Amino acid sequence: MGNREGFDMADSWQVDREETRRRNYREARNITWIGAAINFLIGSLKILFGILGHSHVLVADGVHSFSDLATDFVVLVGIRAANRPFDEGHPYGHGRFETMGTLVLGVVLFGAGAWILVEILGRIQRGIFLVPTAPTLFIAILSIITKESLFRWTLKVGRRTGNSSVIANAWDHRSDALSSLAALVGIGGARAGWPVLDPVAAVVVSLLVMAAGWKISRGAVLELVDTAIPGSIREQISRVAKETPGVLGHHALRTRRVGQDIYVDVHIEVDPRLSVLQGHDVAKSVKEEIRKRITDVADVLVHMEPEGNHSPDSRTRKGKRFVQNIVKVSQEAQGVRGVHGISTHYLGNRYLVHLDIEVDPEISVQAGHQIAEEVRERIRRLEEVEDAVVHIEPFPDRDRERDAGEERIG
């Protein structure tokens, strides 16, 4: 009965998760379509009034808005592909399509900014300075208000749905609002008697566009190369694992993001006296608790080990000291010319140590065995060690890989 309830609970979480994904997809799609319509309208007005009103910066700002329109469609394609179900060819889902869409968005933005910069610098060099007409001021103000409102709305939806491409698109709207602010300053300055301010403001706009493109592209690339998720979420996952009944410790926590989803690998330690079935239940509880309490987690791969079964971490001060002590006492034995291949196995309260020692290849088997026994006794005197298994090899061991499968004396 308990198992059936557990399965029902897991199924319920899965159903809730799928429903949440569908709802998030609808919200992300709708806000992106709204943004696309606004970008088309605002971009058209900017370019039209910029040409008629002799404002370089407003035309540049209009190009920025149309680059936003292009990225809106990239986002729509990306989130549609990302919400396709898992299949045999994509066992981790299609979330990376969303990431690729974000990357394309960033590259397009950077390219648009670079194109605007080259064009405006050419006009400045040729000394083309015109005074914009009054309507260009009102279009710039309208753009600032509209795009800042769209930024706040889109960012709210992106954070609620956990959709990285929608969040990136929101910041794209913010960059457009800032570029419109620069356009307003340039147009206002040009009409006040400094016509050079219009193309200078256009240069500022182009740099803002390029900066936004760089930031968005960098985030997408970091995700594509499986950069770990933020530390705050990893700490939350770690805390959930620690608090799960039956877990005595955990290590080797690894995470990565695939679109909206987070995938987790973690090794947990349990009481060595538990049965395999009991240990499996603990691992299952860890998986269910993490997925239930951290909504972005799509799956958790839990590796179960008896408490302390992993070797001391050689990167820590304690682990380094443990390995150094083994090497030190081994080399103190007469006849030992090298030590390598140290590994450990936890036996409940102390370690069983395996290691290879190198000796003079000309000595007898009996002499080699005596050296190995002396090393073993020296290692057993260490407080953390229960016993040691010592293998001997000739020094130097040029054929170690070839002879790895042969029987060794110890």
C-alpha cells in the first residue's frame, strides 16, 4: 500500500510538472507575440519618422527594434522546439533548442549594433549633420515608455516561467528603451543647437546594442558547455539531500541546465547495514524530494554508497595529509623505490588501503614479499587504516599498462 501511494505521489508530481510546463509555454509564447507586434509597430514608426525627420539616431533605433522583431521569432521557434516531448534521439528533451535560440538572438543583436556603428561613424566622418524635426522627439518618448513597460512585463513572465530566452528577450526590450533614451537626448541636443549630438547618440545606441548582444550570447554559450547552475540553487539541492531521512552524507554533486530544466547527479551515503532495497528507497526519496521542492529540476540521478565508501578527497587538506602519510611510511621501508596507485575502501570506521610499490627488479620474489609485508605493517600503524594490500612491481615499471591484468605478488 505504501509503495502504491509512493507511485501515485510521484505520478502526481509528474502530472503537475507537465501542466506547469504547458502553462509556462503558453505564457512565454503569448508575451513574445505581444512583443513582436509592438516591435513591428514601434520600429516602423522610428524608421519612418527618422527618415522624414532627418534623425540618424532614430533610424538606428528603428533598426534596433526590427532586430528585436527578428529575435522575437527566434524565441518563438526556440520555445516551441524546447517544449517537444522526450524521444529516443533526445533523451534529455529539446531544451537546448531554446538555448540555441538565445544564442542566435545575442549574435543578431551584436551584428546589428556593429552595422549601425559602422554606418554612423561613416556619416560623422563625412560631416553629415542635420537637425531632426519635432515629431522625432515624440516618437522617441513613445518608444521609451512602451519598451520599458514591455521589458518589465516580459521579465516578470520570464522569471515566473523560468524561460531563459524570454528573460533574454526582456533585456533586449530594456536595451531598446535605453537606446531610445539616447535617441531622445541626441534629438533634443540637435534641436537645441548641437546637431552633432544626433549621430553621436546613434554611436551610443549601437554600443548599447552590441553590449546586450554580447551578454546574451555569453550566457547561452555557458549553458551549452554545461556550466554549473548558480550556487544558490546548488546549495538548495544539497540541503534537500542532507535533510532526506536515511542520508548520512553526500558528495560529487553535479548540475547542468538544459533549456528550462535542471539535471542533477549526486552520490549519497547510507548506513552500510541497510539492505539494497532499503538503500534504494532512500535514493528514491532523495530524487522525489529534490524534484518536488525545486521545480526546475527535471531529473535526478542518485548514486547510493555505504557511508564513507569514497576515497578521501585529495583536494582537501585532510585528504592530502592522509595520502602523504601513506607515501611517507611506505618509502621509509628499506627497498621501496617508488609508490603509486593508492586507493581506499571504507570498512565502517577505518580504511582498507590498496597501493603499488616499486622495488629493484633483480631481487628475489621472497625479498620482494618481505618488503611488501614491511610496508603493510607500517601502513597499518596509521590511525585511519584497518589494513593494507600491497602489490610490488619492478622499478622502473615501463610495462605497467601491458601487465595490468597479470597476477601481481603481494
